[in-house]
Amino acid sequence: MAQPLSVSQALARAKESLEQIHLTLVGEVSELSDRPGYKAVYFTLTDRSAALPCLMWRNSYKGCGVELRKGMLVEASGSFSLYAAKGRMNFDVRALRPAGEGSLRIAVAQLAERLRAEGLMDPQRKRVLPRYPTRLALVTSPRGKAVHDVLRTLRRRYPLVEVLVAGVAVEGAGAVEQIARGLAAAAESDAELILLVRGGGSYEDLMPFNDERLARAVAASPVPVVTGIGHEPDNSIADMVADFRASTPTAAAEHAVPDIAELGVALARTTASFARSLGLALQRAEAAYGNLRRRPLFADPFFLVRPFMMQAEGASARLVQSLPLRLRQDAQPVRATAAHLALLGSNLLAPHRAALALDAARLEDLSPPAVLARGYSLAYDREGRIIGSVDTVDWGQRFDLRLADGTLGCTVEGKRREALPCTDPPCMDIEDREGHHA
């Protein structure tokens, strides 16, 4: 059995073996770090399934006459190197020349152009984001830094909003399907806004957001979508079809909700403006009220009726003057008419006056006073009723006998009944005090 090696010994052997490999490879520049003062230029070459970190010493880089940029397809010649202290492998580039545009970027550009032709990136289909959302959904990796940055920003800027998190994979195999399901779940949660975010990474790491399936899922979302994918220079197809593209996850959170501090300042400013406007309105109303109060219409209760009172007084004076004159003018016809009516009435009544006088004389002859004047009398009981029969009185009963010139108080001492009608000789039935008949 071979003697085991230390880590340093193993890495030294690997370094020795790697440095003996010299080759030329083709790859797409996905990351680039060319900072002034660095002794080397650092970049990453990629294809569809792998990425290789590279470095090129600055003297060699300046001498090759090639200016690297992301997305370039280059041919790089060199050998592998191993930094034993960190266990990192690099490809030391000795020579470099362009090999055309990167295949990945070309494919992404072609897809973007096709989706643009379909209208998925048309600014007119971008929806207006809710100004004050009460609930939003966050679709991102639950283990990345982006979720914490977004939640911290939302809590600081607008703690009133309710946040629902749909945890999904944002890179690697199956990421596209998970992100699409996360968008669908967010839309079904009654969220008013969806944030689709992830932190920075290589071009290959961001490839799920350049997938056509995800682009169509973002465009078809019934809820507005705000993307914050990678860093400022990164721009994916998902960004292009989203309703709003933010440069970073933090910027997406800042754009999705208002700043509560700014709202407080705006509210205070609006309150002060309303107070000033209300004060001015009250001043204007008070001035208008004063003007109205000083008008004669409100100061003098007879302002409206005075003209009519004057007209009425004039009319009354004219009536006083005209009525007597008119009455004098109409008096003569009235007197003539009255005389004529009197004559007509006298002529109409003359035939009836004689008959009326005769009837009146007959009534006068038959009246009780006339009868009494001819020597007759009337007997009344104590209740003032006329005594019409001897049977209605008793012995000793008092009654009044009315004559033409007065009344006698009498007492019944005897009764005599006479049969009526009775002719010659008179029929008499006399009852004395003892009740005997004669």
C-alpha cells in the first residue's frame, strides 16, 4: 500500500501534472475583471455545460491586441496552473484571439428578437404597478442573499405590506420549472404584485431567466411582475418581458413599495396645504358672508316689499278718490231701479194684500184673546194645561179661570157633565158634593 500524501504533496503533484498540459480552447467570455493596477486580467470562459476561470498577465494581454468583453467567443492558448494555498485551478492564457460572438448570447439574442416580434416586450402591454400594495409575493431562492435583502428593504420602507415567499431554485437543472410554478402560486395567492429576484452570478447562472418558457410565464402572469435579477449590467429576457425591470433585488423592492418616511413627509405637507387652503376658503367665505350681511336685502326687512307697499298705498289712494265718485255716478241708476222694483213689487203684492187682510181678520176673530173679549173664559190646571173635560178635575181641586181682563183662582165644588152634541132640551147630569146624580 502506497504511503499517503499530505495535502501539500498532493497539490504539488497535481500542479506539476497540470502545468505540463498545453492546449488551445474555445469559449465564451462570461465574466471579466480588468481593474487598473492589477497585474493580471481575470475572466471566465464558458460553453453550454462548463466554466473555466482564466487569467492573463497584463503584459501578455496588452501585447495580444484583443480587448475582451462579455459575450465574446475567443480562442485561448496556454496551460493550467494550480494555486496550492487555496487549491484553486486556473488556465494561464499565453495567447488570445477572437473567435466570434458567443453562441449562448447569440441564442439568447435570437430568442429575445423573436419574443419582441410577438409583442411580449411591447411597452404598451406593461401594466401599471399598484401604488400602495397591501400584499405582494416574492419568488426567489429561500437560501440566497437576495431574499434577505428584499425582506429587509420592504420592512424598512413599507412595513404595512404583507409578504408571501415562494421558495424556488434560481439556477441549475429544473430551475425554470420551479420558477414558473412559483409565479403561478404567487398569482393564486391574491397578491397584488410579484417580485421575481435573484442575486448576482455568472452568465451561465442567470441562464434560467433567459429561457423561453419562463419568459412566457412572466408575460402571461395575471399579476404585475417586477424583476430584480443579478446586478446592474445583467439584463435577461425575463427582465425584458416583465412589467418593470429593476437593476438589483434591492432596487426591485424599493420600486415595488413606497417609502413610509417619504409618505409621512408628503402627508404632513399635504395636511399643511389642506390647512392653508381651508383657512383661505374660510376667509373667503367669511368675507362673502360679510358682504351679503351688509346688503340692503338682509339689513332692511322691508327692502323687497317697500316698492309694493308704495304701489299699494298709491292704489289705495286712488281707490279712495275714485270710489265715492263712482258711487255717486251709480247712485241715480240704482235709485231709479229701486223705485221701479218697488213699483213692480207693489203691483205684484196688491192682489194678495186684501186676501191676507181677510185671513188675518178671521184669525184675529178666532184667537183666544178675541174669544175671551166676547165673554168667554178658559180654565187652566195648576200646571197651566187647559181643562177640556170635567173628568180631568176632582172635588176640591184648585184651577185658574182666565177672563178677558184677568184670572180667577177657583176650587171645584161640583161637577156637571153635559152630553155633546145635545140639542133641546139640554142633557144634564149633575153630581153633587156627595156624588149623587140628579
